Amino acid sequence: MRQDNQLLVITHLSQLITLVTGFGSLLLPLILWLTQKEKVYQMDEHGKNIINFQLSLIVYFLICIPLILLFGLGLLGFVILGVISIIFPIINAIKASKGEVPIYPLSFKFVN
């Protein structure tokens, strides 16, 4: 296995592809993780954290849909989740460049 912090950073930042294309925040990191987890040191751990974070965001967005009927709380949830989905990949990309383990709060463990 090789140490490749640049690829780890790219994997974290690949979640932001949604800002450009409108989709892919789960797909692109999933492809990078599946193809590189056996080759790059710590890619498996970082990839699992990213996939768990993205799947958790999908669950939270789905929960916000019915909350729109409850005084518009779902809209506030969409805004908060949108900000979180931009900030945490950037923070964790910086951590990955320093060799630290990323932490995505409020993530469910879908992939162990």
C-alpha cells in the first residue's frame, strides 16, 4: 500500500461535485473508494466515513421533506444540511492532507 494524502483530499473534495453537476456527491467518492481501498493507505477508513456521511445526509434530507408541512421546518433543515454538506468535506480534506482521520458528525454507520 502506498501513502497518498492527495488522493484522500480529492476523495473528500469529490463530494462537492454536486455544486457543479447537481448530482454525484455519493457516486464519485464511492467509485474512488471502491477502486483505491486496497491500494492506498487509509483509503478504506476515509471512504467508509465519506459514504456513511453521504448516506446519512440522504436520510436527513428525506426526513426534512415531511417537515416542510410543519411550519416550514423542513426548509430550515434543507439549508442547515446544505451548509453541513459543504463545510465538513472541506474541513476533512484539510485534515486528510495533514494525515489525520476525518470525523463526520451525526453519521450513521451504514458501512463498517
